[in-house]
Amino acid sequence: MSVKCSIFALLMIDTGISATEVKAPASQGKQFYIESYGCAMNFSDSEIIGSILSENGYSITQDEFSADLILLNTCAIRENAEKTIRDRLKHLRNNKRKNSDLIIGVLGCMAERLKTKLLEEEKLVDIVAGPDAYRDLPKLVEEVVDGQRAINVLLSREETYAEISPLRLNTNGVSAFISIMRGCDNMCSFCVVPFTRGRERSRDPESIVKEARQLSEAGYKEITLLGQNVDSYLWFGGGPKVEFKKATDEQKDNAVGFAKLLEMVALVDPNMRIRFSTSHPKDIGDDVLFTIKKYDNICKYIHLPAQSGNTRVLEVMNRTYTREWYLDKVKRIREIIPECGISCDIIAGFCSETEEEHQDTLSMMKESRFDFSYMYKYSERPGTPAHKKMTDDVPEEVKSRRLSEIIALQKELSLANNSAYIGKVVRVLTDSVSKKSEDDLSGRNDQNTKVVFPKGNHKIGDFVEVLVERVTPTTLIGKAIN
């Protein structure tokens, strides 16, 4: 994965291969068009939305102007993400002019955060639905058809969409997401997720294993287990996560934690690669690390967000660990899994961060030797503890300069890490044609590093042994040897 300063992404979702074929009744002729913004969880949610709509008479279209229903599945993590949605809604005025019956909905985290304000501020918006309200979409559409604007932003303590088979959208037929839990109980002071996605609740492990098996049978080669904090996954026999102290002895005896779930999924198909995202450093224990080490098909890669390298800043961020504790966790990962790739999230210029504390972040990066990082300037999000109780007092130009230094250092670290692959053979799962040349294929190795090589007789979906000949900070470049 390339070094970035933002995880923002846009996906124009189209049809593709599904682990369970879900087809909309053609007779009704209703079509929906969906765009997903932000994190992998949103893309996974769009597949749930697609399944719900498909079961209610809609088929998907890639042409927004032929759609009866346009949905924007939104992100609220960064201010720029919300600005992008507002700009997109302005552009959709043209669609409304051409089709007065067109229904436009805003879904996801931005919908949950702004709620009725979206209906008031954006006159184009007909439907506002939060992450736990997707089952209600057909009803909300009916309300709009009846002349009302519709909203459901109620958060749930039970909803996991466990029994819904996702409609695989924009799929390459190689990689797929499986959502294993929803919500977050961590109250990091900068983060809006607990307020837009609610409390943690884990999905029935048997439904997860079933979905993994369906994907294997459909020919998928890689799955990624998703959650805001996958390492806190916990299912008691008979129900989703509850407070441990309130669980019965029988529930505790039958509990499935993340390490056990990871093993259950790995055993579905030893030839299918398993990834997961994202980990909170406080929750990833030795049991998870030893499980990763035990199974060859569990990728040796962990995304371990630090956010800062200074203990005081980590405390005001409410990250619940110190600089020293985090560095010890990185050392422990490398003790148990020496070949493990590690990536990070880093925020530049958080409230009250001093220059010395910024230097601590740089030194933490050097000591941890991250393979790549997602790097951002701090942007205040309304409703978060930081917004309510702290002052965003680091000047914008200082934030920008610090971010530039973080990005420059990460490029150095990434190039050094990648250079160690020169002359070595890596196993690559090909997932696309290279953006630079149709004669090359692209994929990722076990450590999640991008690899490019001449196509030859290979095709997307193949596992290929590649001899690395040269590198960039973001890519290994070589030739296939099998």
C-alpha cells in the first residue's frame, strides 16, 4: 500500500461476482446507483445495502442518470470528506432536473453526525439513514414516494447484519471484505466514530465462517476481516459482546475472542489468504500474534495505529497507552513474527502538541520502522471530546510543516524496508493490471506491499513467485519466476 496523507477514497460501485448470487426482480425496473466514501467499513456496508435493495426489487446501475435512487455512503472522519459530499450533492442538481422523481439519499457516518441538518441544509436530500438503519431503506424510499422526506439515524446495540449475504460490488473476484463487528467503545478524544457508529457489538462467529466458506466456494483468494477494532471482537455463546463481569459462567466458557475467530476463518480454506483491519494497540495480545504465526494463510501484516509518539499527547488523545508501551508492543510483534509488516496512523499537530512532542513522533517512527503510514493533519470534528474540551491551537502552517516532515520520513523508512527485498522472492496475489502498463500485473505480498511484474502468462487471481529487482518507496518491481 502506498504512502498516503489521507485514507479518503471514492468508489463507483458496479456489478460483479457474488459469493451468493443476489438478483433483483427485473420486472419492476427500479435501479439504484451508489457511491462509497472513506474507510473499508463503508465499502463493506455498501454491499449490505446492495443486498437489501436487491431483495426489494432494485437492480444496480453504473449510470447515475438512469438511476431511480442515488445513494452516497459517507464518511465523517475528516472535514474534507464532508466537503466532498456537499460538493457532490450540488453536482447532483443536474440529475434532479432531468428526473424529478429521482430520490437521493445520504447514508453512513455523515448522515449519523448531521442528522436532520442534512435535510434542512441540502434541499436535494430525500433520505438520511445512519449505519444501523439500512434494513429500513425500502420503507424510507416509500415515505419519499408518498411525498415526505425520510430519516432514520437510530443507533443499535444489536444490529450486525449477520444473516445478510452481501451483494459483492465492484469486485475483482479475488478479494472481499467480511464485517465481523460494528461500532467502537474506545473514546479517543479526536474521533467521531463512537458517535456515528455506536457501541461495539460482535457478529456471530458461525455466520462469519459461513460467509468465508461461501467466498472460498465462489473462488475468492483473499478475505479481510473488518471492524473498527477487530482485536476486541468477543462473542459469548448465545449473544454478542456483553460486559465480561455480567456474563454467565457458561457464556464465558463458550466465548470466542479474536484469536479464536481468526483460527476458525483460517481453517475454512488453507489456500485463501486472511487479512484483518483495524487493530487498537491495547487489544492485540500474544494469542493473536501466535495465531498469525501458526497459520501460513494468515498474512503477516498488522495495521497498528499509534497516532502520536509522545506519551502526554497520547494521554490527551485518550489512547490508553504510553510511548514506551507502544514501542514494546512493536518489539513483541517482531519477536513472535519477525517477518511481519507493520503500518501506522499518525496525526500531525493535535491540540497542544509542542515541537519537542512532534520530534518524539518522528523518533518513534524511526524506532518502529513502519512499512507505511496513513498520515494526517489534525482536523477538529464537531461532537468529539477534543472539540468540546480542547483548543485546536497548533497553527495550520505548523501542522502542514510537521505533516511534511512525517511524510518525508515515512518515505525514507518505506524505501529502506522495500530495499531489503531486492534479490529476494516474494509470493504475490495478483489483483489488478498495473496502472502504468497493461503489460504488467499488480498485487500484494504477505506484508501488504504492492508488487508489479510483467504479465507473461499470468492472470488476475494467480499466486505468483516474483523475484524483486528494484523498488520505490511504495512498490516492489521484479519478474515472475514460476
